[in-house]
Amino acid sequence: MKTTKIIPTFKNLEEERLFWETHDTLDYIDETKVKKVRFPNLKKTTKSISIRLPVDMIDELKVRANSMDVPYQSFIKMLLKEGLVSKH
């Protein structure tokens, strides 16, 4: 059985940062006490982009999205994802 080291008390964040840059966190974790956790409410990071589309295309996207009762921007994301997945 591996002996775990005790994490020292740090004076500030800088001191802690320097410590972890030169030490392995696995030396300070008791693996027998590790628990599996889930974070179901985490959202993927998103980034706004600007894309120019013909007005009639946007209108058609809005009509199709409305028929599915989803916001049109969500519908566009669905289409993009389907396109990416189908290429693999």
C-alpha cells in the first residue's frame, strides 16, 4: 500500500502554484478514498461566431425550426452536428 503525503499549508496562491508545479498530486491522494462523481449539469463551453447567410436560407431555417418547435439557432447547431457526425 502506498503512503500518501500530507499537503502542506500554503501562505498564498502563488506558493501553492509553485508547489504543484514541482509535485505529483498522486503522491497526496489516498486512492482507497477516491469516489466516482458525475457532473450532469456541466455545459460545454461555447463561442459566438458570425456567419453570413442568404436571407431566404435564414427564413427557411426558421420555418423548419418552428415546425420542430425548437429555436432556429439550436436547429442550425443540430444540422451542423449531424453533418459532422455523418462524415465519420
